[in-house]
Amino acid sequence: EEQKYGLAPDQVFGLIEEICRLEHVRIQGLMTMAPFVDDQDVIRQCFKDLKQIFDAVKDRYVKHPSVEMKYLSMGMTADFEIALEEGSTMLRVGRALFA
């Protein structure tokens, strides 16, 4: 959906730097939704890319009190198996539960 969007990969660290300046805000992880396509290679690459960013954030901010990378939220009902294979720690499978 066009009204739903996030950040481009090259914008993540800039936003994290801004958030780190906010006294009462903590970053606990990252989230992505794969493109709504049938090509599993495209979906897998989306999840691989976010896992790579997640690991880089975790490494860079390992001692920063505002950044605690506990959650990597990737995967929905249609693609949760791929998300788990690529390191997701949180899934959104509402359609499977409520269908």
C-alpha cells in the first residue's frame, strides 16, 4: 500500500542517530515487510538485507543505552518460513490465525 512505507537502507543509521538524541526513546529492533511478489528470491533478499542492517546496528551500538537490538521483525503469513530461515525473531501471521 502506497501510504505505508519505511526507510531506504541508507537512511537507517541517520535515523538511529537522531533517535539516540531523544532521552526517553529506545530502539529495540527493526522491522520489514517483503514486497508483495511471487518471486521468493526477491522476498529472501529483502529479509537478508534487513538482517545485515540489523547486525550492523547491533555491532555499532553495542554499548549505547538507547539501542537494544532484541527484535528482528520480518515475515507474514505468506512468507514466514523464509523470514525464519533468514533470522526473524518476530512474525506477523494474523491472516493465518484469523482466516
